[in-house]
Amino acid sequence: PYDRDIPGLHEKSRALMKGNPVFLSVEQADVVLTQFQETAAHRGWKLHAGSAMANHFHLVVTAPAEVLTDEILRDFKSYASRALNKRCSKPSSGTWWTASGSRRRLPDSHAVVAAIRYVLEQYRPLARWLNPEHGAIEAFLSGGRQPAVNDNDDDDDDGDNTAG
């Protein structure tokens, strides 16, 4: 029931668009995920996992608590746009991404593991990446080695902000 059509939504969404829809190629998805890794390293954030589909991406990242989730998303999108613009012509709308995006804070290590699984199990990813410290993607998806996250929920807050 939640997937049924909402009258007028498609037309309203289309009217708000500044150009044709953007669909990434496999090569572009690889550029995006590589740039996400570079952005996280540059900012001192920890990228746990990422998946790039034709028309959107998912990331699980840990950053200091003082970094707002909208700043995290903005930086990932900005740096990925620059990398794409160097290799491809800009889309007719002038941008690769929508104006916003979902930014969820994850409450504990169990949520981080669930988010990583969700990101890696996306349907038809063009590219996906798992932080090597978590083990191989195949082992992770098959229930093998779990990510090295602190499962002791009694610890004091370490000031990190993990979003998925």
C-alpha cells in the first residue's frame, strides 16, 4: 500500500526538475564511490560502506558529533560533483544531485551493522564498497565477520555521530 501512486506527485515532481533525470553509468558510480572514500579521509570521517545506484547513493559514515548531518551530505555531494564534472559533461540541470537527501543518525552499533547490511544489499548497485576493516563484502553479507564497532552501549558517548 505504501508504494501505490499518489495522484499528482509525479507531475509535481517533474515540474520542479531543472533538467532531465540524471542516471549514473558504472564508470560514474565508481568515480563517486572513490571520491566518497577520499572525502571521508580528507575530513577525518570514517566511511563504513557505500553503494551507488543509477539514480541515488547510500553511505554509512561516522563523524564527530559537532559535524551536522546536512554538512556531511553536502560535502559528499559537492566533492563527488567536482569529480564527475572533471570526467563528464555537467547534466543539463547543472547538478548531479537533488537539493537534499535523507540523513539518519544511528543510535547504536546494532543500527550501524543493520545500516551497513542495508547499504550493501541494495538492489542492482552499479558500485559498492565496504571498509576493508570490516572484512570482505561477501563474508559480511553471508553473516561472516561483523564490523569492528563497539557493542558496549554502556560506554560514555565518545562524541561520534554515525549516520546512514
